[in-house]
Amino acid sequence: MEYQTIVLEKKDNISTLTLNRPEKLNALSPQMMAELVHALRDVSSDNESLVLVITGAGRGFCSGADLSARAGSQAASSNEEGKAEEESEDVTLKGFAREAPLILAGMKKPVIAAINGVAVGGGCTFTLACDIRIASETARFSIPLTRVGFTFELGSSYFLSRVVGIGKACELAFTGRMIDATEAKEIGLVNQVVPADELMDTTYQMAGDIMRAAPLATQVSKAGLYQGMNADLTTQLRWEALALSYLAGTEDFKEGGRAFVEKRDPVFKGR
């Protein structure tokens, strides 16, 4: 598929997905939403990609749904062709809101959001399904859904309270207020805040650190952490026993042991 509103690059086992409508602060148009779902499925099924980085072009990460495009569609819906177009956009929006968080949450490889600027509405909630969030000092965040008569989307009613706690989740959702990167770090919405010109270097350095670990062990560890959020201790102990038994039979486990004894860096192959 040839993308018009996003850029997908794959290099050195890292996939980089860039939202690419900088003139609109990367607002989510129907076309962008469809392309994002396609690209996320592509990366999820690509065994050569070990880490996914998501970022935005220009001075914004994502300003949420493109309401100007939506308004234009509604204005045109006085005829049957306009109504059909609006219904098609509704299907795209609902499909994206359902599919994107499921693909991200189900992705075996780690996902890092490099938030380079404003992240509002869907632009903010889209990052909640990522594993790690690194923000530029210029980034700002808001979830103003109730201010436009809307409510949670992209799984944010599930993710937000797990990321920042129920109290802060209520505050952000009910007020819709804008917070800066410093406050986002304080409440746990992002992992790190770095100068704007260091954002991508910091992100790729973290991706490199992740890739130095055994890929299968990383994937299993990610699955265990998320499962553990909703399981009891007995269930997790059983899961850990099975996971350890599985990994003990892999080539990477044996390589890790040899490398430790030989005092060298291991060469993992994901097997």
C-alpha cells in the first residue's frame, strides 16, 4: 500500500511510523486512520522489526480528529452522495478506534511513542496503548473529549487510569485541560522528557537498548507485564513457570549463558 498521510520506514530492525500531515498538526483524517491501521498490521506481522517507534512530522505529534474535514463532510451531506461519504467516514473512525488499540496492545514487539509536540484528543489517547512514551519539552497534552460532547475512544477508558491512576484520569477527562511535558512526566503519562533536538536520538537509543536483549525474552516479558495487571498472584506464578520453561529451551537462552561465561556480548537470533 502506498501511503499518503503517513511514512513507514524500516531500518536496522526498527520500524518508524511518522504521522505526516504537518500542515494540520497531523490531525487524524479518515485516510490517515485507514493507513495507520494498515501500517500497524504490517509492522505487527513483520518478524524483522523488533521495535516500533511512532512520532509526528513537524511541530505537532497529533492534534486529534480532523474536525474541519468532518465539518466539511457534514455540510456536504445534504445529498445522497454526501450522506454516503459521511457514513463511510463513520465506519473508518469506528474501525480505527477499535482496531488501532487492539493491534498496538497485541503487538509482541515494544512500541515507543516519540511525542514531538502537541498531543490532543485522539492524538493523546493513541499513545496510551504504546509501551513507552518519550516527550519533547515542547509537547503538550489534553483529552478535551467532554468539551466537544464526546467521551473516551481508542481504549482510553481502559488505558488512562492504568497509566496515571484513577484520580488523575478523572481530572484529565473531566476538565480537558492542557498540561505541559513536565506535568505529564510527574503524573506518569510519559516516561521521559528531553530537549526537542534530542527526542529522536533518545528514542532510538532506547530502542537500541531494547534490541540488545533477547527478542523472545522481551516479547514474553511484555506479555507477562500486561497480563499481570489483571491477574492474581497465583495465576502469574503459574504463567512465569511456563514462560521460564519455554525460554529455557530457546537458542537465545543458551547463547546468553555462553556469553556470560565467556565474558562477551551475546548474539541473539530470536530463536
